[in-house]
Amino acid sequence: MHDKAEIADKCADRAGQESGARESVIVFEKLMRELQSMQGQVEVAVPLEADAEGFLDRECPAEQCLFTFKVHGDDWNSLVKEGEVFCPMCRHTAPRGSWHTQAQVKAGQEYAVNQFKGRLSRAVRADSRSWNARQRPGGLVSITSEVKGPPDPEMVPVQATEPFRLRDTCEACGCRYSFVGSAFFCPACGHNSVSRTFGHTLDNARRAATMRTQWRERMPPDEAEVDARLLREKAVSDIVTSVQRLAERVWEAMPGTTPPPRNLFQRLDDASALWRHQTGKGFEDILTPAYFARLKLHYQRRHLLAHCEGVVDADYVRRSSDTSLALGQRIVVDEASVLEFADLAERLGTGLLAFLPAPSRAVLPPLTAPAPVPVPAPSRARNRRGLSMEAECVARSLILGSETGREMDPQLSPDELRQGTSLPDDDLVDAVDELERSGLVRLHKCIPMDVLGFHVLTPEAGLFEVFDPIFEVGNPLDDARTVAASLLAADDGAVVSKLAGSLGWTPRRMNPALSVLANRDLVMESKELDPEWVTPWVRAKPGLRRFARGEGQ
């Protein structure tokens, strides 16, 4: 059994422990209450500042978009609905609380953490002051507390970015918003202003046309040149799309109209005829005949970029009457052409808007005088070689279709020629006759005969010498001089397959060069037939040396 003194000591110890626990709770009373208040979900109001012009930063919540824009603070509070806000770029919709920018979210998180830190710091300091106030001065034992640490964090509202240069006011609801680049929809009501979108597209096209110098200052010249070219070519496509969209919307808004055929407003002649039928004025009246012709030329060049990688074909020559480029050449979209295209499109668009009941009559500066409009010649357009563009088109099918670069390769049927050139039969008949009279093709005939006048069309050897350089396949004349130099170094002639192997040439390159020499009677050929080469063996003749020196053609 325990004696009474031992029991008394244990009771005293137990009472002291409970008193210390109660005292510790009393010391941290405000801190405990603050921590309890933070349990569960706690909302923190984060103040967001507007920029110097009163606009709030916003960002599309769609991960594939994340478009950044601004809405005037007054309009955000009065015009924007709580449950539906529209992205000006992609028209994604989401409630008002979903449009904070990533920078605002990050800054808001820091703001909330700082607020919690401040609340806890103030609670601890208050508890410390309360404890110290309860201590008796002059007592045997006195315990005071001191709170050390950084000062409470400063609560600063989330700052806004600098004002954006581009801004708009919705013509439907009056909401004011600003953006970088382009915006298509009102954030408050989702309205799409096709006229403003049209203007923004033209502005972007003009900027793209003039970016080359700036890009060359910021990146390697090769990359800058490629990127600037791609921007200019994209600008051409964007202008066509914006004109089509504007014309379609204006057409829909005009009284008494019916839906036009699909993509009709990409075809200027058809669109002009439709407009004239409805209003009494065509596009050539809104512009002038000269400006309209220039506009059509830009449209044709856009068609080449979209469907032919910019390479001139016979269809382009026939439709545009542009004889400045040969078949197979690639068009060059330079700064001046993009700027002219944008000016012409703007003048046409303004003219179309004038047909609306409440038109947007922007005053445009006068256009510079257009370049002379190509006028179709009474006869066929001919290039510097004296051959028609249609003849070049036929030649191109033969040149690009040949695998060996020799006579009888390829052998084109009439239908294959029609498919490869897209020329009407009358033009094909004339073009084939022109090439035959020049000794460049051979017509193989049989009964019954196609209306084109042949059963199979094949090239003559001279076709490759004339047209390989035009279509950048090779240069048989230069290659022939290389072969000549090799033959002059070989006293006993050369096996063609070995000679081609030493030069690293395929039959497609070697055969046209051998034909150049054979047609000029500068080499002795084997009479043996070969399935791959014009001749399997060849030897120099008198005159080859002068040809190799460039003294003969």
C-alpha cells in the first residue's frame, strides 16, 4: 500500500500537468481559433487591377486556344452574363469565373497564401501580447513570449498587363474589348462582325507583307526568308477567304436573295454576274474594269498556291492571260503584290458593304494606278522560244513522264494527254501539230483514230534538249559537253553504262546528253539496240573537241 505522502505527491504532479495543458491552450487561443476557421474550403477575394485604360485581362479556358484578350471593366460587370462568356478567337463558352489568365491564377494563389500567412502571424502576435499581459511583475518566476519573423506580407492587387493596341466595340451589344492579332467574336454576346473581321484580316496581310526586314534582323537569313515567304503566301489565301466571307454575309443580309452555290464567291466572274443580276452592278462596276482584271489575276495566283504549289500550268495561263511566266515556273509573292491585293480587296469590300441598309462607309485613300492589265493577244501567247503555252503544256507531260529521256518514252494516249494538260481538244490539236512541225514529237496513228489525230504520242530526242532546262529537269547541252570531255580522254571510246556510272548519272540524264551529240554527228554510235541506253557504246568523231570547248552548238 502507498502511504499518504506518496499519494499526495502524485496528485500534485497530476494537477500541475493539467494546469500546464490548460495554460498552453490559453497561450495559443487565437491561433487555434484561426486554424479552425481555415478548415474545409476557404474563399479568398483576390483584387484584380484593370490596365491604364480600364480593361481587365482575360484568357480563353479552352486548352487548345488560350487566347488572351481584354474586356473593359465596366462592360465585364454590366454586359457580360454570369453563365456565358465567349472567346473572341474560337467562340468557346464558359461561365464568368473561368476566364482568369494563367498569370492571374498564379498571382492569385500567391495572394491567398500571403493572406493566410498574415492571418496566422497576427493571431500568434495577439496570443503573445495576451500572455505577456497576464504575467505578474516582480514575481518569483516570470515567463514572457516574443514572436520573431518577417513582417506580414504586403497584399497587393494582381497587376494588369500593358494595354493592347487593337480594340473593338461590338456593334450588337456595345461591349468594348481589345486583343492582339485578330478577334472574331464579341465576348459578351458572341456576335461576329464580318466587316471588322474583314478589316483585321487585311491589316494582318499588310503587316505580313512587310515583315521580311524585321525577321532578317532577328533570325538567320535563310530562316527569315522562308518564314517571310510563307507569311506572304498565307496572306494571299487569307485575303481571298475574307472577301468570300464578307460577300456571303452581305448577300445574306440583302433583301430578296437566295443562297448562292457553294464557294461561288471564290469565282469572281460568277460572283460578279450574280451581283449584277441582283443589284444591277457587277464587281467591275464597283471597282473599274482595270482593277477588276488585276483582282482576278491575284485570285488565279492564289489558286496556283492552293492547288499547284505555285507552279504555273496551262489553265492559269488561259484564265489569267498572264504571259510573264512560262509553264513550270513558280510564282513569286512579293511585298508589293500582297499590298496591291489587300488594297483591291478593301475597295471591293467597301463597295459591297454599301449595299447594306446601314453600310459601313469607310473612306479609303485612292489606289495607286494599277499595272497594265494583260490583254489576250489575237493569236496564241508565245514565250521567248517561239512556242505557244499550250505546246509547252503538252511538252511538260512528255518531259515529266519520261523515265529514260529517249525517243518513245513516254507513250501517251489521247486520254492520258487530256488528263495531264487539262486543255480542250481544239487547243491540244493545235499544240501537238506545232510540236510535230518543230520535229519535237511523233504521232503514231491507227484506225479508228481519236479526234486528236493520233493513237499514241511520243517524244523525239530533241524535245529533251529544248524542254529539260525549262522544266528544270536538267541541261542536256551542258551535260553533252561533260560527256564530250570524257570521250576525248578515252582513245577507244566508252561503254555508256560505265561512263554513266563514273559520272553518277541515271539513264534519264545520260540519254538526252548522248542525243545532243548524236544529232550533231559528233559521236560514233553502236547500232546495237539497248533497252536502257540510247546506244550501249560511243566514240568521239572529228568536231567533238571544238564542241567540248564551247565553239559549236
